[in-house]
Amino acid sequence: MLAVTGCGSSGSGSRTDARPTPSAPSAPAVIRLPPKAWPADMLLARDGTLWVAESSLAAIAQIDRSGKVTQHPLPRGEGFAPRPYVLAQSPDGGIWYAAGDQLGRLSRSGKFTWWNDTSPQGNGPGEGDGVPGFPDALTLGPDDTIWYEHSAAGRKIFSRVDTKQGPTRITRLDTQFEVSAMTLGPDGAVWFTQREEYDAKQREGIGRLTPDGKYRKWPLPAGSTPGALVTGPDRALWFTNLGSINRLDTDGSLARYPIRNATYPSDIAVGSDKSLWFTTDHRLGRLTTKGRMTLWPVPDAEELGALVPAEDGSFWLADRKTDTLRRFTPPQ
């Protein structure tokens, strides 16, 4: 089902696009979201607008360069509560989001264009080409449409969506696994992390999907838990893993960089210095393409998740435990 709505409510406040974007120099260093917002994902647009998926509030926050917060409650259709958990840049401005069985676009003016799955079968239908199912990850694909995936009847379905055509299937795989992140790779294909593949001896891996629907998987060592994923400045894929940051060449070569005193790193992005930056617990980390790692504790942070880099070398960091956004510049 497709619906188009506007959103005019607003409020005030007091972690993939990995490309560096302009900072908001006049914004406060700390922006407090409403209690129990649970900022699940975050984007910084080229005009300095900060977008935040407030999962527990079923809303998306739009924050201008001065720090003013405008709340956009998601439209409510049939099915599960629309709790946004992943955002993607829209090629024509605004953002795309996934929220339960809802897939949609929010414009800068506050207008929603969205689809949901109204099948009475409940969780996991989505067999038709015109419904989104329950998307787990989004990315801007090589054809300037948003690519996403969902599961249906024991199969993994990859689709694309734009505001004119709506959801359109790319391919359906006769297997089932969890996707936690997707990114446009250096080779024009879409790459993604996959976990818990059913009936497979090797459960974790990195997948690749071409525009014509050809799929390939690179298995990871036992005990891997791939999470956030980004294309690096060296034309390799970089992703968070259990206690480490990993690098995968497009030919399948894998390197692992352990993180000191860390279990589950959260997010990863490319900074303005062409290094890989990541969050883990209360720290921000930097990893060069040569393998040198540095960690900084962020004052007052408790549980850092999403991060976005700015051109001036600072970072916006989402503190999930305190419902706070923090702008932090690592010491030189």
C-alpha cells in the first residue's frame, strides 16, 4: 500500500551515507532528544541537516544547523508499529527509512511517501512485488534508487524502490539469512553483511549483488558477527565484527584489526581524512588503511551507536543510553 502524508508537528531539543558532509558550526555540542527516543540511526545531509531515527518514539527528528529539532511522527497504517531503525540518503533530497513493515521517504518539508504490507499473514509475508515486507537494511544503489532486502516464505528478497515506481523486485534467493547493513561497493555492486543463514555450515558472510541480480557470498571465519559496513577509500569493504574491524577486498582477501577492550563495535564511516572511524561502548575509534588504530573516550558518553563525520574533522555521535547527540572533535 502506498500513502502520501504531511507532517507538521515539531519539538525542540537541548550511526550507511558515509561520505563526509558539511558540519553545523552554530549547533550546540550536545543535543538532547526526548526521553526513550533510542536513536537507532543518523544521517548528516549536505546542507547540514541532521536526521535521526528515533526508534522507540516511532518518529524521525530533523535538526537544522542551529540545533533546532523538528519531530516527524511516522504515519501509522495497519500492521506493526512503525519504529524506524535505518536511514538512507535520497538522491533527490530528503531521506528514506525502514520501520517494521513500513518503507518510506521523508522530504525536507515533512511530507511522507510510504508503503506497508497489509497482508493478513502477519510477520514475514511480502510475496508480492508491490509490498516492502519487513526491510532490514537500505542503501542508495548504482541506479540512484534505494535498494533493500526482506524475507518471505524462507527466501531472501532484494528489491529497489523510488517514489515513481514503488517497490520492484531485483531477485529472490532460495535461502534465508539476516542482513544488518548494505552499501554501494567500489565495483558498482551492492554489498551487505549476512548472518545466521539457515541450513548452512558457514553462517556468516559478506554478500554481493549486481544490478542484474547475480549474487555471491564470501564466507567469514567461524565466530564472526558482521555488523555495520562501508566502502573504504582504498576500494575495499570495511565492517565491524566481534571485537574488531575487518577489511575485505573485492577478490575475497580478509584482514582483521582487533579493538582493545571492546566486544561489539557499533558503527563505521569514512572520515574527511580518508580513515575509517567507528564507535564502541563510550569511545570513538580511528583506523587508517595501513592498520594503525587510535581510540578516544568521549566525555559523558555511555553507549555510542551511529556516527556521521563532518568536513571539519568533528563527528556527530548518537548516545543511545542517554538519548543524546554529541558533537566531538578528537584531539590532535
